[in-house]
Amino acid sequence: MLPIVRSAAPRLALAVGFLCGAGLSLPLSAHAQDETTTSPVSYSSEQADRGETRYARDCEDCHGDDLRGGLIGGPPLRGAAFEQKFANGAPASAMFMFMSTMMPPNSPGRFSPEVYADLMAFILKENGFSAGEPLPSDVEALNNLIVEK
């Protein structure tokens, strides 16, 4: 026989208890299916080439022609400063989201996701990352790529 519970708080506690108990009885393989695999970040040479062209046109004034900082004061996108911020084992989505929501400062998000992926490919190339599979332009896929040398 089930208990009759009239108050909302005890009903909630009872429901949570049933749900927790049900979750504990699931086989371990059901929990393992939720885990995603990660891979090292990569990009295609074509993406990096397109990104280099776009960078020269839209980013070079702030970040410099060598990505080490420009005349207008944009931070370096190469070397130790870049590696500490973005190449420390973080998901590639962190760098992509920063770029696509904050850059360029006068019009954040004005480029398409594909253009941001091209720019990111160029920056990765200039920081010594290897070309390979194309860099995705959607955040969900970028969550599974790790930026680490």
C-alpha cells in the first residue's frame, strides 16, 4: 500500500527518492554512453589559407602581422600568452566562442561561423598546430576537440 502524502514538500522528496533509486539500478553501460570522446584540434590547410586572407584584411591592425600584438593594442594571438589562454587543454569551443562573440570589438559576431573557423584555423597554424581534418564551425562539435600541443 502506498502512503498518502498531501503536502507538496513530502511529495517532492518522495518523487526524488524514487527517481534516485531508479537511477542507481541502471547498468554502468547506460552511464558510459553519455560520455563523449575528445580528439586533438585540427584544421584543413584550405581553412588556414582562407583565414590568413581574412586575418590580413580584418584583424592585422589590432593583432599585428605576426600575431604578436598590433599597433592598436590587440593582444598577441601567438606564443606564451595565447597558449596560456587557449592552448592549455581547453575545448576548442572556448576559443571559438570568444572569437565569435567578442571579435571584432567594433562589431562582435559579424562574421559567419565558417569565417570564424577559418580565422581560428589560421591562428592554430601560426601556433604550430597540425593540419588534418577540417575544423568544425559548430560549438557542439568543437566541444569534443582539445587545444593542446
